Amino acid sequence: MKRIVLTGGGTAGHVTPNIALLPRLKEEGYEVHYIGSYEGIERKLIEEFDVPYYGISSGKLRRYFDPKNFSDPLKVIKGYTEASSLLKKLKPDIVFSKGGFVSVPVVLAAKRRHIPTIIHESDMTPGLANKICIPCATKICTNFPETLKALPSNKAVLSGSPIRQELLNGNKKAGLDFCGFTADKPVLLIIGGSLGSAVVNEFVRSILPTLLKTFQIVHLCGEGKVDESLRGTKGYVQFEYIKKELTDLFAAADIVISRAGANAICELLALKKPSILIPLSAAASRGDQILNGASFEKQGYSYVLQEEELNKETLQKAVMNVYENKASYVKNMEKSPMSDAIGTIVGLIKEYSK
């Protein structure tokens, strides 16, 4: 039996693409093992899928001063030693890394043990962890055409991001029924990320009466961000967070307002959902969402509205623009070369397995 080690962690975005690969890898006859941090979010997410999990020491590599900069390199060295021992024991045919700092010692140890490694970079510009791993990688998968220019040409592959296949199997009627909506009025879905976005919530609610003239609205607003004064508003439903029914809500949605995280927008692309992207501002992030959004807008997949430009008028204009031109957005997404990320990545895994 062929054997693969998956790695990646620190945030759900470094784990869910690995999870999306699991069914296909098992179909192809791979025995799957996972290396993550001792107690990171990846442990909880992966253990649900009955995959053997191994924890290693993990330290964050920072570009800024922090007292932990003196102790974390020792954690990375320890993690490298632990990863090397695990790879010696497991003897995988290949390693696939989704990034995050826990992946660094695993990829470095795989290089030392001459194990082929494929890494995936979600954002337009590689993060620090993947920058360290790139020289050790056999192939580097990316989500954006622009990223190819920053990578070694003999390693770079435009793949897109693996999407959980159940997202593609939503039931529109079930989504409408779940929200108490009718089938004769379009649906606007608003997603502010797992924690929600206070600024997006504020401006959506400020033009709610206007939006409700055209749309039924389902608003995933984040933990503690439900507006109790709006409960019972006809055509408007709020949820802090949705898991099980999310596939049906996507199926019911005609257009979507979203942040511009790489995994989120790749899901919108796979689902062919026209969107208004509101990236996190550069003041609140390293600016990757701004670049992600710019790429999707350039390719005709989305309309981008910068957070600094967000107000009642610009948001209303963006929503109506995307709705009135939704057929054009869908047509552009149907031409995307990234429609089968799982097939592309598993094909590379099969090709480069020892």
C-alpha cells in the first residue's frame, strides 16, 4: 500500500484542504498519516476522520521582535528531530504540506530523508513558512496565476485549492426551507469568516431595508454578533455560525458577500457563485486578502470593495452590480483552469510518489 504524510496547521485554512483530499487519496489506495502540532486546531479537525495523528513541537517564526523569538527556534529544532524520527518510522512515499509553521520541520526532514514533497500555497504571495519550504519542495501548487512568477518555473503548478466535495452537493430547496425563504426572490448570502466581521455586519444592516426590496438575506455574522433587534425581520435571518447546513445555504444563494481569504474565495469559484469581496485591510493583516481579491477581480470572478471604501452607497452599488451581471461572472468562472484542484493535486502525488 502507498503511504502519504499530510501536514499543515495553526489555522483551519491550513487543514481543510488536506481534509478535502482524504476521500480521493483513500480511493487511490493511499494509507494516510498526519503530522501536526501537539495541541493545534489540526488535531481536533483531523481526528474526526480516523486518520493516525502525530504531534510534534512547533514554534512560530516571526518577522518582528517578540521575546518568544529566543525560545521558538529551539521548538522548531525539536520539531525537526521529532519529524525526522516519525518519517523514518512511517517511511511515506510522499509528503503533502498545506503550510503553517508546523509544516516547516516536516518538509525539512522529508528533504533530508529524500522523500518527495508537494506543498500548497493558498495566497498570492507565499507566507514565511512556505518561503522556507520552497527550496525543499518537489512541486509547489498555487491558487493564483500571479503567484507562478514568484516561484521556480520547474516547480510551480496552478492547481487551485482542494474543496470539500460535499460543498458541491447542496440542496437549494433545503436551504430555502431552512431559512423560511420562498423560491420567487433571489438570495444574498453574507459570510464574514468564522469570527464574523463587525464592519461588514454594520454596513449590511445599515442598508437592510433597501436590500430586502430585492433580496432575501441569510447573514452568517459571527459569534456574539447577532442583532437581537432584527430578529423576526421578514426575509432576513441571522446565524452566528453554520456547519451542517452550509452546503444548502450556498446552493440557495444567488450572490455572496465575503471576505477574501484564499480558501473562502476558492470555494466560491468552485461553486460558481458571483461575489462581492471585502478584503481585510492592510492595517489588520499582511495584505494577502487584498491581493487575493485583486486577482479574482482581474479574472472576472468577483467585484472587490476595499474596506476603506465601504459605506452605504458603495455597498449597495456593489451588490446590485454583481446581481445584474451575475451571468457574466458565472461564465468567467466556468472557464477557470482551476476547476479540479483535487484531481490536479492527487495526480501530482501519484506522479511523484517514490
